[in-house]
Amino acid sequence: MKVQYRLRRLDVFWLDNRNRTQEALLVDVISLVTGVK
């Protein structure tokens, strides 16, 4: 269930940051993944 919640948050994350550059998105994703760990 935690995985579903994380996936849902990731969906919202991508939707919210759709207008950013891919480089910024990559940094944000790395930060997000690191924060999850």
C-alpha cells in the first residue's frame, strides 16, 4: 500500500513539474528517490 501511495505521489510530482527542464526534473527525481530511501 505504501508503494501505491508513492506511485500516486510520483504521478502528482510529474504533473506539477511538467513544465520544468529535463535536467531539473532529473535532479528532483534523484532527490525524491534519495529522500524515499
